[in-house]
Amino acid sequence: MKSLQKKLSRLIATLFIISSFILMLTARLTNRDIIDNDTSEIMSRSADYYACQIDDLFDASEQSVMSIYNYAQKRAETYSDFLTDREQRNAFTKDIAELGKSIAENTEGAMAVYLRYNPDDFGPTEGFWYTIDTSDGSWVETEPTDMSLYDRDDLEHVGWYYIPVESGQAMWMAPYFNKNLGIEMISYIIPYFKDGYTVGIIGMDISLDVLRKAVSDISVYAGGSAYLLTAEGDVIYHVNHKNGASFDEISAEEQEQIKRLLSNERDNAFWFRPARRTAPEKSVLKELKNGMILGVGASRRSIAIPQIRLARRMLLTAILIVVVATLICLLWVKSIVRPLNKMTDIADRYAEGDYSEKMSVESNDEIGRLSKSLQAMSESLTNQIEIADSANRAKSEFLSNMSHEIRTPINAVLGMNEMIQRESDDEKILLYSSNIKTAGNTLLGLINDILDFSKIEAGKIEILPVEYDLSSVVNDLVNMVRSRADDKGLKLELDIDKDIPRLLFGDEVRIKQIITNILTNAVKYTEKGTVCFKVGFDRIKDDPEAVMLKVAVKDTGIGMRKEDMDKLFSEFVRIEEKRNRNIEGTGLGMAITRSLLDKMGSSLQVESVYGVGSEFSFELRQKVVKWEPMGDFETTFEAASGERKVYKSRFTAPSARVLVVDDNTTNLLVFESLIKQTHVKVDSVLSGDECISLSGDVKYDMIFLDHMMPGKDGVETLLEMKAMKHSPNVDTPVICLTANAISGAREEYLKDGFDDYLTKPIDPDRLEKMMLEYLPKYKIEKGDGMSENAAGKKGIEALRGSGLIDVNAGLKCLQEEEIYIAVLEEFYSTIDKYTEDLNASVESGDFGNYMILAHALKSSSLSIGALDFSQKAKTLEEAGVRGDGDYIKENNEAFIKDLGALKDLIGKAL
């Protein structure tokens, strides 16, 4: 405790030093010169402070005018011909006027805002002029001054226009009296030039009363005051001229005083005697940013008041020294207790795992050494945590990149295998091909698990509900798991409620992924016996338009011990690793399943008995689209399971020509093979440079462009290709080929300039649908897979006379009835997704995305003959282009209602 004793000794010495310092400081403060210097500093700082306040008023006005000016510059890009096209100029002027009025309403002291065009080219009254109605504070549009009534040299009346234009710079004009409003004003004006041409000026008038009020509120010392002058000596505000006065209006004596006052140096305090019989004042002059002079002054008597008060306080100094000494002793005790308490609190946080706060006791005694030791320990632990977090992030990035890269060879394998299934009639080869497809899809599932896991860790996984057919989902799941169960000699039992609604609304992809994980796990960990797949439902009392979907998978597998249950949802951890080392899997399936169910408001329930089996189940609320029951699923499935689907192309287009760009030759071969039966001519290249070269000479109907390539990637290639002014493919649809299957990808590619995108591995059905959508309609001929849809043709007739769809216009666009029916079906299938995305864009304020959606609907609705709806989509698209969110909000509900009417009409027809 020797160091603490030293602290006590130092404390006593410090008390004497402080006492001596206070006495010396008191004596020093009595020195008149020192006090005078302090006063000068106070006056200078006060002047600086108040000058900044008034300059802030000028800054606010300047920023308001600059906002209008910048907006005018931006809108000039939209109204590119406004200087020569009067209709555009009127629209441009109205646009700027609305913003100018809004900004002026929120600018302190603003009395008028205006845009005046060059009178030499646009007439003497062209532009707008809004002024404030002083009776009620409203803003009204006023007839602009007729500049033809004054000569160009009459600066008193039109100098506000010609002086800024000739100087070419923004400036504050001299104060003037507005006869219409009866108010003195000062104007800030910015000359407006475009491409070296004088457009006019943009300006705002500010009431001098705002400045006078600000100056009148200034107070320095008791009885001190402030005044505001122009550089020419005009009085804006003074206690003797509160409403201002020009230099010529004041008395000769006052004129002389102002001349002497303004002759003093700026920023430094000086003594000034206003008149012979008055006491001298200490003043400071500050030049404001618009050239005006702010003065702050106080009389000697006012300044002396603090000195008198100080003298009185000196009598109490001795008593205060004793009191202070006592308080310091108490504080010294606290100085020891306080850091100990703080260290205890921080140590408690360390014990809870929170190392965010540092031990900050800086001393060389025992407390200081303890603090440093604890801090070193926390820093070591923090570094270890950061290292672990960094390794975890690196792992996630690696998994994401690897899963992305592996999609390329999978695309080749599944693509070539698709051609085997299309072209071979050998049953044995088709059996082999079917096994390849199953294995390839399994591998793709593993890669998707890794990609999904990395997205979950990054917080990028999304739930995207759509209308789906539950019988189709169950059919796919049973097809997937039956072959695996048969290979292991397991019996697959199905318990599907025949009364369950068939058409539901939810995230079909994620629901299928969840059940797939559970089913495959059941098969993998069951050596003999059965796997029972049960799907049922319950009605929900408080929501008659929804059901609670109930899914359960029960097996007779190896089960789990109670102590292993916690490992079930751990990433990359597999239960009984040694025993199950021959079972495939990443250890991610259950972790992903739990995360997906959690995002959908559900959870996975698990019951397991070691050596007997397990049951996994969950319940999920789903909206009902149609209450049509699924029926007897098992009978339908058994009848359909023996049929083999033979591929037939939907269309042929022998006169069409497309370009495919991919740096992988196998991918090019796969693409060419997939569309071989359509007879479309295909050119293929391996790089962006080859694409640019070829597209500059040959006209293509579609271009498929790989997103990630060495050298120039897809985005760079697209931008360079579109920049070629004389290219025959400036308007050719460009489709992005990508392995990036994350949600929101389509919007990103559309923003990059692509018309659409296809994910790898390429879905042949999706590829043909996309070509049907984008290839010129006159080049498309009916294929073997495009059936004669009698019901669809009958539905076309039902559309006639509806008033919503012009069938003749649609047939004229699409040439053939079969194609028209196919496009109607495709349009119908996308309506719910568009409805959801449009509403979501309005709710989030993402009007850029709304513009993209409206653009897509404009084109697709036009192709089916919905002419009025297409025009409404065009109007909303244009609103998105100019950033008019208010218009979109006002019209979105009616637009969605029209889209729903189209859905009802087409649904009845089809």
C-alpha cells in the first residue's frame, strides 16, 4: 500500500498548490489589462458565433435555390428539347415551379421564388413567379415582371436579371423594397446556362425582417447590442434604426460615425465612441458571406459588471479553499472506490462473454496493474473470437464459391443426359440415363444445400409464395423417394388425405426442399422396414381461406439417442459419424430445414427411439386458392408412374438465328443439343470479344450470354455491344446465362441491361418457353409438342367482346392461334407474382423496381391484345422513370384491380 500512501502525500501537496493557484489567479484577474484582453476575446468569440448564425440563414437560402437549380439540371435531361419545344418547356417550367414553391414554403424568411427565362429568346414574361400572401402565409402564383418595360441598362429595375447573367456566377443582390408586398428584401440568384447557352436565372427573395430579428436577439454582456450594415453604409438594423435606413437618409453626424466605424479592422476588438457625450464601446466587426457587416458592441460599464461581481466573490475565496480541500479528500477516496466498482462491473460482463468494454484504469498502483491484466486477458479472448469469426466467414465464402463453380459441369452432365433421354429408344440405356439423372439431381441437391446454407448465414434467404398444385408437389416427392426406397428394399407407405385442397398458395420450392430433406434422411438412415409419408390438413377457425398443412415422415430406422438430439440441427455435424460414415450427405439438411420452417412461421418436431425409428413432422399455414380436393393420390400416381414421357418440341423456327456465348465448350454443345429439334440456327462463341465482333456483323433474333467469363464478363460484353451505334443487334433480346440462382437475381440482371435470365443447369422446358416469348412471332411454326388446344380456341372466342382484350390485335402480333393460346397461358401464370411484386415495391418505396415490372407488363399485355392495360402500364413505367412515387401510389391499386380483371377473364377462357 506504499503507492497509496504516496497518493495521500501528493494529494496534500496538490491542495496547497491549488490554493496558491486560486489566490494567484484571483490577483491576476484584478489586473485591468488582463480583464480587458479577456473581454476582447469574449467579444470576438461572440461576434464569430452570431456571424455564423446569420450566415447560416444565408446558407439555408443558398441551399434552397441550389436545390431548385440542381433539380432543373436533372429534369433538363428528361425534357431534353425544352429550349426549342414549347410544350416541353411548359411541362419543365411547371415541374420546377412545383418544387420551387415547396422548397420556398420550408425556407425561413422566403418571400418569393422564381425562374425567369432569357427575355431575348423566350419573351419578357416567360417563366414562373411565386410570392407569399402576407395575409395568410399562403403561396400564390404571380404574373412575372414584364422586362420589356425597362431598358437593359436600367439596373434599378432589371439588374436582378442581367447582373448575375453577365457575371456568370451565383450572387446575393443588394437589398431593395418590394412595393407589392411592402417588404424590404434581399435576393439570391443563380444564372442558368445549358451547353453554353443562357437559359435564364433561378432565384429567391428573403425578407430583411428575418435578418433584423436575428440581429435584435443578439446580446453581449448586460446592455450590449448588435447592428447590421451594408459595405456602403446602409443600415439594415440598429437600435436607433430598427427598420433600417439608407446611408443618405441618416443624419450627417450618423454618417460620420458609420464611416469611422467601417474604417476599423475586421475581426479584431476595438474601442469606439459613438458620440462625444456617450461612453466608449468595445466593438467587433465581422464581414458576412454576402458582404454585409455585422457589429457587436458593449459599453465599458456593461463590461465592468462581471469585474464588480468578481471582487465580491474574492471575499469568499478563503472559505471556499477550505471547503474545496475537504471535498478533494472525499473525491480522493472515491477515486479509489470508483475504479474498483467499474472493474467489478466489467469483470461481470467478461464472465458473461461480453468483451466489448475495455478496462480503462490508467495508474501504476495495484489497481492499475490489475486493470491492465484483465484488459490483456479480454483482448486475447476478443482476438480469438475475431479469428474464429473470420474463419467462419472464409468457410461460408468458400462454400458459396465452390457450389457456384460446380454448377458448370453439372449443367454439362444433365444437359447431355437430357439428349440421351430424348434421342435413345434403348430401354437399358434409358434406364442408365434415368439413374444418371437421379444421381445428377442428387448432386445438384447437395450443391443447393451448400448454397442455401451460405445464403442463410448471410441472411439472404427469402420466402417467395406462389400459387402451386399440391398434387404435383407430392407426385414429385414420391417419384424422388420411391426409387431410393426400392433400391434399399424399403416399403414406402403413403397416407395422403384425399380431401386436402389441391391448389394452395405458398413457397412451393422451399416446401418441396423441406420435405425432400426429411424423406431422404428417413431412407438414408433406414436399413429395413418402412418409410411412411403422411400429408393431411386441418381447417383454421379464424381464417376460413387457409388450412394448416400437416406433414409427417415416420421410419423404422436406427433412431437417435437423447444425448445426440442436440446435434441434429448443427451445421456440418453428423450423428454417430463412425457408424454412418458410408451414408451420403453434407450434414446441412436438417439445419437448413429448421431455418426455412422458422422463416415460414413453423418448426420441426422430432420424436425418436434409438434402434426403433424416428418421426419428423411439421405444420404450416397455407392459403387456399381453390377448394378442389386432391382425390385418391395413390391410384393416380400408380397409373401415371408407368408412362414414359417422350420429348417433343413446342415449336420450330428454321428461319430464326441465335447466338450463344459461353467460355465452356461443353455448355455450348449442351445448349445446341437442347434446341436441336426446334431447327433454330445456332452460332456459338467462347468469349465476350468474339461475341462483340460477330454481333456487329450478323443480325440475331436472340443472344444468350454467359454472366461469368474470363476477360470480359457478361455485363461488360453487353454494355460494349449495346454501345455500338450501328450494330444490327441494338434491340435484340439478350438473355443472361448464370449459375446464380438466388432470389432477386432477375431484377439485378434487368438493371444490368439483360432482358431475362436462365439458370444453369438449363431447364429445357424453361428454355423453350423463353424462346417462344422472345423470338419474332412470324418466325415461329407449330411443333410436335404444341397441341391443338380446342378448349383454348374456344376460349379465344370467349375473349371477343370482353372489352379488356382485343383478340385480333393479339393474333396479329403472334400470328397463330396455338402460339396466342400458349402466350395467354404464360401471361396468366405470372399474374399473381406480378401482383405481389408490384405491391411490395410500393410498400418499400422501390419505384425503380416498380418501373421494371411495369415495363415487363407493358410488353406482355400488348402481345395478348390488352391494349388499354398496356397503355396504363406504360404510364406507370414513365412515372417510375421520372421518380414520381406519388403518382405510382395513387394509381397502383386501380392498376392491380385491372390486372385481376384480366386474370379472371383469361382464367375463365382457358
